[in-house]
Amino acid sequence: MTLAEILAALFPEGHSVTVTDGLVSGEGPFRGGRLAVIGIDGDTALGVDGACRLARDVLDVVRRGDRTPILVAIDSDSQRMSRRDELLGLNEYLAHLAKTLLLADAKGHPTIGLIYGHSAAGAFIATALATRVLVGLPGANPSVMDLPSVARVTKLPLDRLEAMAKDTPVFAPGLDNMVRTGAVQAVLDPNRPLAEQIAAVIDALPADDIRDQAGRARGGRPVAEEIAAQVVRDARLG
């Protein structure tokens, strides 16, 4: 689904959501109240300016104090790889954006990520993964780091990483792997009313972040418990 199709499905009566320079912002009527929408469209890279604007939009919703749900719709590139953004401290701006979403969640605003296109690296972590629950649409292609980049960082051959990715979803890209690790709670059905599915996600929001539990249950984090136990043992040993 395109962003226009998503918005039409969510807000058949109309909405005020706009897209400027790839940044999504606005709201529309939803279940007798409002649903705020922020995000990134058109495979746009997220830089300092974009992170500031999206953070401001989230804080504007929080300041209203009405616990309006926030949908974070994402079809982005990674963070912007420019000298200006890096010199200005892009990592801090991305962290600030993620913190505004965590603040919204703490203030009682249901935060739901919806990935419908591509997203990667810092842009993915600071937006979709910073929500309480992340869902996807078929055809979405998220990744924390694509395999060619992993190969450059680890110095491991790409073909070896591709083989490992078939059995180790915790670092492998793609929607199916994100579901297996628990990062994506569910894949929505584009043939069913989208507004009803988003409403159901809001109604079923867990009280705590349970992505680690979902990943273990789905077989996507096979050594998570072993590593967690080792961390605890190391901490006790001082």
C-alpha cells in the first residue's frame, strides 16, 4: 500500500496529513477522537532537520494532553549520510526523536509504528522501533543493517552472511525476519479494513515491551536466554 492508500483507508472522512520534503505530519478523525500521524515517505533519508521536525510534531501532540494515539508511518532510507549532519551530531538528534516517542508512550499516548516500505539503520531505530508496537504491511523491507554493510563492518564474506541469515534472523534484513525476532508484532492484511486493524492493535497494546518474549517464542532469538543468563552471572561476579 502507498501512503495515500493508507491515509484514505484510515480516514475516509478526510484528514489534515501532509507530506513535505518526505516528512509526514497531521491527523484525522478516528474512533470518535483523533489519530495523529507522523513519519517518513518516499524512501527519504532522515537527517538533523527532519528529526527535529518530527520530534516537534510528537511533542505538540503530547502537549495537548489528550492521549491521542500516534501512528508512525515509515517508508524511509537510512539516516542521511552527509558531512553536515554528522558534524552537527545526527546521532543525538535521532536519539532525541526516539525519546519523544518514548515520552509520548509514558504520557499515555498509544504509539504504533507502521512500516509499509523500506527503512534501515538509524532512521528505522529512531522512528518505527521507538514505538510501543510495530506492525507491517506486505512488501515492507526493514533492516537494521543490510548484509553488504554487515560484510564491510565484520569483514566476513557476503555469501557466508547470506547463508547465516537463513538460520539467524536476529541480524538478517526483511519483514519476515523482523517478525521472527519479535521486532514486528504482526503483518496486517491489506484486504481487510485498515482502520479496524489499527484500532485492534491499539486496544491490544501490551503494558510492557514484550518484543524479546515474542522473539523467543517465535524462534527468532535462539540464544537470547543464554546470553541474558550470562550477563546476570557476570554482573554478580562483579
